[in-house]
Amino acid sequence: MRENSRKTALCGVLAALSAVMMFMGGLLPLATFTAPALAGMFLLPLALEFGKSSGLIAYAAVGFIAFFIVPDREISLIFIFFLGYYPIIKWSLDKIKSFIIQWGTKLLLFNAAIFSMYGIILFLFPIRAVVEEFADSSFWFTVALVLLANVAFIIYDLALVKIRLIYYYRLRPKVLK
């Protein structure tokens, strides 16, 4: 019983930290991608300790809360569409044997999520500030932005490996005492 209480408390604390990170990202104009990435990293220990289903339940809860409390809808949609669940499913994608297929799948997933999210933001439920930003941008600027986003995603993927190691060797012994 004590073990279940400890797990529940850890899940609650990490989900709350993730939600707070999302809210803080909505207050800082330059945190559009940083806040969802960090919020997703807070959910990583849940998936590692208690399984993907616990991580995905926490992701759904944080995504729901973020959608309603974060002042910037773009930030909450970035978390919901990609950066919230990616740290949880990354390890399944890493099991793909072929390096080319593995990274092709990761990049395809990233680009599909980002293009569908911005498609919704621009055409289905327009967020005026984002629509104006894209209207003022040239085609080549947008292409360069997509390429830079892919580079940032690769760096994020590699950073998750380091975060996992830090968690296992430094934080886990302290958290699960």
C-alpha cells in the first residue's frame, strides 16, 4: 500500500511540475517550444518507472489542463500534438533495428505532427497571431524554419537520452528511496 502511495505521489508531483512548466511557458514569449519540451521531459520518469500507460495518462491530464490554463494556445497545442507524448514513446521507436528506418520514422512522426498542428492553427481554428506571422513570412523563410525545427528535434531526441541517463544514475536513487 505504501508503494502505491509513493507512485501516486510521484505521478502527481511530476504531472503538476509539467503543468506549471506549461503555464510558465505561456507567460514567456520566447518559450513556445522550450516549455512543452521541458514539460514532456518531466513525464519521462513516469513512463520509465510505471510504464507507458502511466506516462500517457499523465500526458493526457497535463494536455487537458494546459489547453485551458495556458494563455498561449500555440504552446499547449505543441505539447498536445508532439512534445508531450514523444518522450514517452521515444524508447519504442529506438527499438527499431535499422538506423535509417528509425530516424526516418521519428522525423516522419515529428513533421506529420507539426504540419497537422499548424494546419489546424492556420486553417481550421485560426490563431490570429500565428496566421499573421505566417502571412508576413516568405516561402523560403518558412522552409528554413521547418529545417531548423527538424535540427532542433534531433537535438531534443539526443538530449532525451542524456536526461534518461541522468535520471537513472543520479535522480532515481534519491526519488525512489
